[in-house]
Amino acid sequence: QVQLVESGGGLVQPGGSLRLSCAASGRIFSINSMGWYRQAPGKERELVAVISFGGNPNYADSVKGRFTISRDNAKNTVFLQMNSLKPEDTAVYYCVHRQGGGVYWGQGTQVTVSS
């Protein structure tokens, strides 16, 4: 089992920045991927960004150039630096960890972009 603990959400004005963190604990395999999804009210959960154990990132088109995903393998932690935030980025952000055919989700952290 893998447990994920997220932090860093909150309220920010348009154009502002936030940094999300997600720490994984438990039985962590040496090969895994981590990332972030988000779900806005009335919408389906969607991919934001994922990063492989080797550090290769993939981003949704809607966040390219504004968000940066990174990870610290020694601490089993993934980060999402979000810049130039827009109201449409408002959502609950979920951390995801994939390994050995299993998928694990965090509890979610609210990000609200509003003036």
C-alpha cells in the first residue's frame, strides 16, 4: 500500500502562484510515476502533469508553459509549481502515484483562483 499526503493548496489571485507538494509513503517500488490530476465542479477529473521516476514530464496543453512538475526521489515527493494562475485553474488537485500496476490517489487539495 502507498499513502499520499498533499499540501500547498489555497486561494490566490489571477496571475499568482502556488506550489503543491505530495509525499508518498509505504511500500514504494523503485520504478514508479507520480503526477497531478484536477477536478473542477461539474467536470470530469483531468490530467494536469505527470513525471516518470527518471524525471521525464508530460503536461496537459492547458498548463504548458505555466506549470512545472518535479520530484525528489530520495523523499518520494512530487511538486507542482503553478504560475500565471487563471480562474479556470480552480479545482481540487489530486496527487497520483503509479507502480506495479497499482494506482494510488491522494485526498485532494483545493486550489481557488479568484480576485
